[in-house]
Amino acid sequence: MMNKKQWTLLLATAAALPSVSRAQLVVSDTLTGASSSYDWKALNGACLTAGNNTGSIPACSGLSYYSGKTLVGGATGTLPDAVGSGALRLTNGDTSTSGSNGTYQSGAVVSNFTFPSTQGLQVTFTTVTYGGNNYNGTGADGISFFLADGSKSATVGALGGSLGYSCSNVNSTYDGVQGGYIGLGIDEFGNFSNSSDNTSSGAGFKASRISLRGSGNTNWSNLNSTYSSYYPSSLSASQQATAVKKTCSTGYLYDFSQGTSNPTKKSALTYNYNYITGDDLSFTLANQEAVSKPLRGSAVPITYGLTITQDGLLSLSYSVNGGTAQPVITSQSITSSNGALPASFRFGFSAGTGGGSNVHEITCFKAAPVEQSSSSAGANVQQSARVEAGTQLYLAYYHPTNWWGELTAQSLVVNSTTGAVSIASTANWDASCTLTGGSCQAMGSSTTVTATSPSSRKILTWNGSTGIPFQWSNLASAQQTSLTAGDSSVTSNRLLYLRGDRTKEASSSGPYRTRTGVLGDIINSSPTWVGGPSAPYNGPWVDALNGSASPAEPTGSYATFKSTYATRQNIVYVGANDGMVHGFRAGAYDSSGNFVSNSTTPNDGVEALAYMPGAVLSMIHSTTGKVDFSSPSYSHNLYVDATPGTGELYYNGAWHTWLVGGLGGGGNASGTIADSTTSTGGTLYALDITDPTQFSESNASSLVVGEWSSSSLTCANVTNCGIYLGDTYGTPVIRRLHNGMWAVLFGNGYNSQNGTAGLFVMLVNPSSGAKTFYYFDTGYGPSKDPTGNSGKNGIAYVTPADLDGDHITDYVYAGDLFGNVWRFDLTAATASSWTVASSPLFSTTAGQPISSKVLVASVPDTAGGNPRVVVAFGTGQNLPATLTSATKYATSSQALYGVWDWNMSAWNAKAAATSQYTSLAAPQTVTVSSLQTQTITAQSTASGTTPSYRTVSTNKVCWQGSSVCSSGNNKYGWTLALPSTTSGSTTNYEQVIYNPTLAYGMFVVNTTIPAVTQILSCTTTQASGYTMAIAIGTGGAGTSSFFGDSNGNFSTYNGGIVSGIGLSGTGTPSFVTTDSGVTMVQQTSDGSGSATAVNPGASASGSRVNWVKLR
């Protein structure tokens, strides 16, 4: 697009702008207030929409440049904006098609200050483009950001397609930036990359493209001073224009000493703002074209992160609307094409319009040395490992820059004097290092590790009917096709890359993405530790409801199994978004129970086994680079993003240990799903991990038990049951059932084609090992969405309940996304008689979602009667970031709940007298109003190393039908509301997205206060939260404080019992017992480990009705 308007202020003042040499170590300009605290040179239409003319950038209101124009857009549709809600505006816009209110305008700011390059540089800024006249459906022209040599004068480049950075071949304002080093064009019209419009190189015209141009100094001032014999001062103004444009368009110097009619061609310019690379957006950059009241808040914000290391490696990524950062270029040497880094940079922003218009605004700008920078495009960072603890603590991490992960093992250290438990600062191993090799910072700055050879890794997959080695020759033809789609030839190269081969990465001149580490990012999959068998399955096996049944498990068989494998290699399994679930070696226990690491069972983090589900193999390569794991343009996708479950089961005359898991939000070829309307399918895999000494690719067919997907799943009781299986977020559970079979129990997941909530049961025949699936549907789908949005429902986690202690599951409880609590009855001796309740046991307020596990506990009756079954849980939901949206959470008030399952009549009719539970006659209706309310009564402020503490009320629960209270015995449980915080127009709701645990009669759960990413101000507040410990029977405080201080004292706060501590914990806490007491160990949102003394005597009411090991 042509823009004939001149940089009027620039031409008069550029020569008077000296290079300011003071170094700005960190620059942070939100641009939303009344003035900027930095020294910018503002040109033409550049102004602050909330400005008051007190700083270096003028206010938009009253700016003479816009005389006679209506200032459109902003926060409310009319300027000025309120202080704190503004932006840096570069051009104005329009409210009608073909309007002229914002046409042929330009605006720019260039820093009068410079920034040293010696420590590298990372820049973050956010732009919005909106409110134009709909020219060509896009408006025009675009925005540029540039870095220029700080020793040169502060100038701006040509107008039109040059966007104020490069020289122009056609525009009357034709000079390029003096000493330009990098120019980023955010181009809604399409000419910044067009060599017909500017410079001598480019990818052609393309609207909605982000492009990078390199260094250049093609302008009359430089040509005249550097090559004065070719570009003499005697040339007229029009001849100077001709000379610069010809030089610009050809990339060659010419001798114009004899005039411009027939100049002599000389040598090529070394630098002419050469085109480097670009990325075509999948959406139109500008929106709200020709609308009566365009608003900044309705525009699509794009946040850019540009990094240049001190050794000249350039990276650029962008994040759309707070979504996953999308790379344009990664760690490419810029000095090889651009020349050496200048000693300092100055910054510039520029924008222009022509016959088409748009509002072009910058909402924030930050610059820092690389090692000090804390912001990045798409800052959705939340460490998310749930910790398994024993002799070692296993912490999982992910790095959103280039998407790689770590899994570390750190020793738990007991102070011999105080008995306090702490976490060793140096890791015993890091699985990323064992796969990648080289320096391993987690193990100490001087530690180097030898990489596992890709060819020696034991990687398995599924070909649709059996387990196979993940080797090219073993793949089915369709699998080979999936891995090579779009390639010029069919080779095994990409498979080798997935196995860890790095010889064909871009850093070695290959076609594949250069990885920081071979281990992929670990986001929502927690470490699952598997050691020797430890279930309490001591014979003889007796079904307490059906004593005449003959068990398949011989008496004493589990004890023999337990003894045989007691010293087997400990393995830590975790899913990663490199497409595999990995198992890493973690020592063993000897026959005396001592932890050992030796040549047979090393504690070295070396990978013992990996499995790539067949469903992932079919989609990990895509012809769409953004979701193609091996592509240099890969942005991100999820692959194996769920925590696997483990357990023992009996079939084929022997006990086995299985690892069973889903993909979480993974397995979707087109990218992560983060809504409640899109339909998808799910996957379940099972591995036999009984004997790690048998882990080899040659044993693939016996190690891979099976893999099932929505398209292949068949059920004995439901036709076409695959339509009920969605993304399998939960962790499957292995349990024995009353039909004499072992089973895998799992929720149907999210976003299934049918959209209802239900339970899947995979039965394993004890004689043959054959698998049979059943599905039990609640019937609650889109038509029953409590929000009225017809969203899809689903169940992630299920909780089996063994009500009589015979190690056979009786009921299964689960919560769904609509906030319903369900009970599935599996007490019958035949699967065909199993049922799900016709209505929920309980429904939360306004459909508060239940996305984590419910706890099921037996709570003693204080009056001496039978105990009550209480189902306790928290509400909340986390939706992952996508390429166009940030991580999202539930957007209403959330709560903790404990609900009595009052309907135990049928159970009591079957169970022995010693296994009876308090029950009521039907019908009963349980609502939130019939629960006892508990409240957070006080909350301290964190100070230094002292965290924030919370106290909780101790209101008594007057149970319905009881005589617990003198009056008002009408409660069915308890509820505790979680608070929210409001800042400006944003309300942040504390919620539960991690699984709770029952420890010492206390309901213990980590709450999450979501990170707040203010996209328009480039700021992110770290996620935080509280670890809450409340009595399972009342929802209130225990009898004494549960959490200790840094000295191990269990103090009160404001006279109240401490029931919450602000540790910002993630996942499910683990509890470690030593001679001196009990310590809670977990990971925190900053990735570090935390060890906190707890008081196991704080409450004694409540016990599990399903066994679980507390390490």
C-alpha cells in the first residue's frame, strides 16, 4: 500500500538526535498510563491514548496531527482512555467502509536511549490492530518494530510497505532506517515482504504475515557519506530519490556521478534489509473493520518475544491472545547474515496507513538482558508435577521455550539432630540429561552425562493388533505413511529423530527442529513410581458379599508374587509431549527393605522402557508445521499428557503388574482442544511391567497388553460405545470386582462425540486374560448443561470404594464437568447387573465443575451409631493453552464439599453387620443449602520465608436424622467456599484442579489461584494457592493445627487452628514418615520442592474405604 505522507517531524529533527549512551539494564514501559517514563522521540501520529502531555510521548487528545479527525477505538470507543487503560497509538482508524478518518497516516517512536548488546537482549511487546475502513477486507498497512545501531542517529525508514523500517522502491519517503539491524513487520496488508515494493528481496505479497528483515543502511545520508563519489551531493532532491530507490530495489551500488539517466552498476550491497523469514497467520490480523464503535478489548492481542543472545543467536516467537508461543525463528545465527552485533541498540516502533486504515497500537514494551528477562511470548508457565515420594523425590518440569522437559530425582534428607526433612538441592539424576547428554545443571554445574544411544533405547508401539518395536522395519505400511506424509521421499529419518537421533536437526543442516533436550515437555503427567508389589492382598481371597464364590487367585499366590519381585528395579514412569510414556531407572529395595543402587538395579535415571501409543504415532507428524513435532515451525501439541496408573491383577495363572494410561488432552492431530463443544476421541493403553529384566523390543508383543481407541472400542452392553470415549484425562484404576475378575476402571473423559458422562470398565478374564469392556452412561450430556450452553460433559477421575474391606470394589464414585457426583453400583456378581444411579447424589452450585478425584471416606458417628460414607471433593477446571487462547480456568466461585451418601439401604441389606453404614429412607434431596457452611475465618500475609496461613471455622455438622445436635439435625454434609480476588475488571477464582488425598483423617488438597496474564500489559502474576487440611467429617478445622512452621511448631494464628498454608503447591501432596514425625512433601508452582512438618494428631475422624499407599 502506498503512503505518500512524509515523516514531517523526522526530516526536521533526525540529525539533532544524538546517541544517548547510558545503559538501560531493564526497560519496562506499559504505555497504558498518562506518560512514559522513558525518553522516546515521537513522530507524526504517535501518542498515548491516556496521556497528559507530561512525558516524551504526547497525548492523543488534542494532538494537532489528528486535527479534524475523530479518535476512534480505545478502551471504551472514545478517547481519551482512563489512566491505566491506555496504549501507544501510532495511527487512527475508521468506523465506515472506505472511510478517510484514518487513511494516509503514520506514526513512530524511536528511543533516545540505547541498550547494550553485551549481555544479549530479550524484547517483549504486545500489539493490537483493529478498527479500520475494511480496505481489501484487511485495512492497512501494518506495524514494525526494529532494532538499530545505537551509535547511529534515531531515524525511521520509508513509508508504505516498508512500515518505517526498510528502504522503499516506490514511495516518496524512501530512505531506510540508519543502521537498521532487525526489522519485524506485522503486516495486515501484505507488502513488507514484497520485493516489488521495498528492497531487493522478499517472499512476495501476502496479507496477515509476520516477517523479519535483516540489517541495512540504504538511505541517502549513508550512501552520500560512505560512497560520495557515486552519490555526490550535487544531485538534486529528485535525483537523490531515484538513486536511493534504484539502489534499494536492486541491492547494488551504482555510480550516479554522471546523473541518474544511465548509472554504472557497481558492487552488491552487503546488507539491504534482506528478507530473513516469515510466518503466515491463519487469521486476519485486523478485526472490527468498519464498525461504529471498535474497541481495543475486542481486538486480537499478539505478544512478541524477540531474543538475541550475546553470541548472536536470534529467536522470535509470537503468542496470539495469550496462547502458546509460535516460533518464527529459533536460535539462528543472525551475525552470519547481518554482521556483528552493534555495541548497543536503539528501539523503534512505526506504523502507517494508506488508502486502507487501521488503529495500530502498542500496549506494552519490555527489554532486558537475556539472563534477566522474565517474560516471554505466551507466558503460560505452571509447573505441574504431582510428587511420588519415598527415598527420593521425583519432580517433573516443562520449559515452554522450545518445549522440553525434565524429570529429576532428589534425595530426602533427614537432619540427624532435629529430625527435620529437607530436599537435597542437587539431583541424583535428571532424565533429560540421560537422554540428551552433555552438561547437566540439575546434578551440579560440573556434571556431564553420556547420552543414551538412540539405537539402544527400548521403545515400543502398537500396530493396531499387537505391540511392536518402534523400528522402521516393524511399522505397518500405514504407519510409515503417517510418518512421511508430505516428504519428498519415504525414509526412516523422522522415526530416528523421534528415537532421539539428532544428526538431522536444523543445527546440523537437517530438516528437523533443533531440540534443547530429547525429553519432551511434561505438563499434566505426574511421575508414577513402581517398585516391588505392595498391595495388601493377603489370602485367602474371600468375597464378603458372595462368600460361595471360588476365587481364581490361589491362596498364598500374591505373597509368593510379592516375594519374587520385592527387589525388582524401581521405575519412574511419566508421560511426555514427545509422544511417549517413559520409564526411568530409580534404584531398588533389597530383601531387608534397604534402598540400593548397584549395577543390577541402578539409580541413574537411564530410560528402561518407552512406549509411543499407536494413536500418537499416527498424528505426531503433520503437514501443518505448527503441530508437527519435528518441524522447525512447531509451536506445540499434546501427545501423552496424562498420569498413568499402576496396579496388580491376576490372570493366566499368574499375578501381573500393569501400567495403564490415557493421553489426557493429547492425540488430537489438529491441536489441543480447550472448549466444551468440539468432538474428539480417546485412547487407552496398557503395558505389562511385571519384570523390568524382560524389557526389550523383542518382547514388544508380550509387554504391550493392548491399546484401545474410540474407533476400535466395543462394549458388551452398549452398541457403538466408542462415541462415549473422549480425551482420557484421568488416571485409570486397577481393582478386583464381584464377578471374580480384575478390571481397569476409568472415566469416559472429555469432549466425546456423544458428550455425556460415564464409567468404562475393562474386565480381564482370569483364565484367558481376554478383555471385555462395559460402559455405564449417566445420560447427562449437552441437554443437561447447567450453564445452558449445551456443552459436553465428561468424567476424568473415578474412585473405587471397598466398603467392607475385602479388597473388592463395591461402588465407584465420580464427579463430572457439570458438577454432579455419581455412584456406580458394582456389587452384583454379574456385570450385566451393574448400574449407575438414575440421578446424581449431589449437584454443585451453578454447575461448578468437578475435574479432579473425589475422596470416599468412612466417617464415624459421634453418637456411636454406624459410620457415614462421605464423598469429599473440590471444584474447578483448567483448560490448556492452544495456539490462539491462553490457559483458562473456571470463571465463577468454587468450593470444597463433603457430601453424605445417605442411600445405603441396598448395601446394608447385603453387607455383614460389621460393615453397615448409616442410611436414610428414600427419597432424600441434597442441595447446597442442606450442607453445613464452613468459612475461612482469617488469613495472614506472607512475609519473607514465612508463608501465609489460614484458619477455618469449626461449625458442627448436625446430620439429618441424627441426635448429634439438640435441634436442627438437617444437614447432609459440609461446604467451604473458596475466595476470589478482583483487580480492576478481572476476577480470579481460587479453585481445585489437583486430586485431594486423605491423610490422618484430614481432607488435604492443593488449591490453585490461577496465574494472571495481563496480555495488554505484558505482565504475568505467578500461579499460587493454598494447601488446605480440613476434617473430612466436618469440613472445618481439626482439633489442632495440621501444618508446622519452619521450626516444626504447630502454632495457631489469631487464636485459630491453622488449616491452610500458602505453599503454592501443585499436584497431590505425599507424606513421609520418619522417626521424628510426618512430613508433607510436594512440588510448588515455581518448580521447587517443599517439605512441611504436619501434625498427624490434628484429627482422628475418617478413614479410607479404598486402600492407597502413603509413602
